[in-house]
Amino acid sequence: MTIKLYCFGESGHSYKAALALDLSGLDWEPVKVDFFAGETRSPEYRATVNELGEAPVLVDGDVSLTQSAVIQDYVSEKSGKFGGNNAAERREILRWQFWDNHKLSSFAGMTRFLMNFLPEDKQPKEVIAFNQGRLQGAYDILNKHLEGRDWIVGDSVTNADLTCCGYLFYDEPFGFSRADWPNIDRWLNDISALKGWKHPYDLMPGSPADRA
């Protein structure tokens, strides 16, 4: 049975799940969520897809899962990939997934949205500046951790890598320049060199060009 992933190209959290699915080799297909038309806020979406009104959502037969980290864990369970080689590595992967969702992706996703998907006169400049300050600290932590390491946890790509990279492949400006963070830059190059890697707008339906 083909796994379905409710997602959209602009969503970094959707990308984390879609990238794990694609690199795992599992049979899956994207289901476009029309976020910018308000689909996730509709009563129908909340009643039939996700009561939290969010994407991504994975549906595999009777299994329905939300939250990208949970979906990545499920992909690991089914494919045997990206989940670490032992219990200690799995805990370390979880640590980085929690850190990313709280310290990196939360600020990166919001800052990118405010800077690129709101009209210029609606952009809260002070909020953007605050978020960018928090992001600088997160980039520094990740860049230092990657010094002398190929991957965030262990000796191969794991869900720790696939979650932390979620927003960093997008081209829209939000205060992140790969050139400023050489270890992150090298690490992103290694991820994009993996067999089957795709840019978020190539992996999932939906992009700003569709609304231009």
C-alpha cells in the first residue's frame, strides 16, 4: 500500500517528512495541501486529516500520524534507516529533533514566512530582527557541533540530519547564508549529494511560483 503524505512545497516541516520517505525507498506519494488558500484551517481538514490544522500528515492504511519527528520515526521503523545504530544514538537523535523543532525550525520557519509570504507593509520588522538573533545562536550551535563530524549523530545520515536541514535548503532570504557557516555548508552539500535527494520544491507540490 502506498503511503500518503499530506504536504506542500513551502513547508519545511513537510520537507523533513518527505525527504525521509524519499531517501528511505518506501513507496509514497504526496497529497497537496493548499495551505495558502486556507485548507488547513477548514473544518473539513481538521475533521478528516488533522485536528491540529497542520501539515505534514502521514497516512499508511489505518495509521495516521502528525508531527514531522513522529513521521520520521515511523519511516525509520518501517525502513530500518535513519534511526541510529543503538539506543544511545536513538536518544541523541531525539535530542536533536526536539532541539531543532524548538530552537531552529520554529524560528527559521516563522522568519521565512514573515519575510517572504507577507506584504512588505505587513511585515513585523522588530519580530523578524528578534527571530534572526535567536537563529544566529542556533546556527552557531549546529556549526560548532559539526566541526570534525560528517553527520550530527553517529557515522551516517540519521533523522537528526533530516530534521535540522528542513528549512536550510530554501532559497528565500530569511537571514541565513551558508557561506557564513562553513561546517553547515559542507554538511548540507553532503545531504544534497545523497542518492535520491531533491530540493523541497521538486519533492513536493506547491511553490511560490504557483502563486506568482
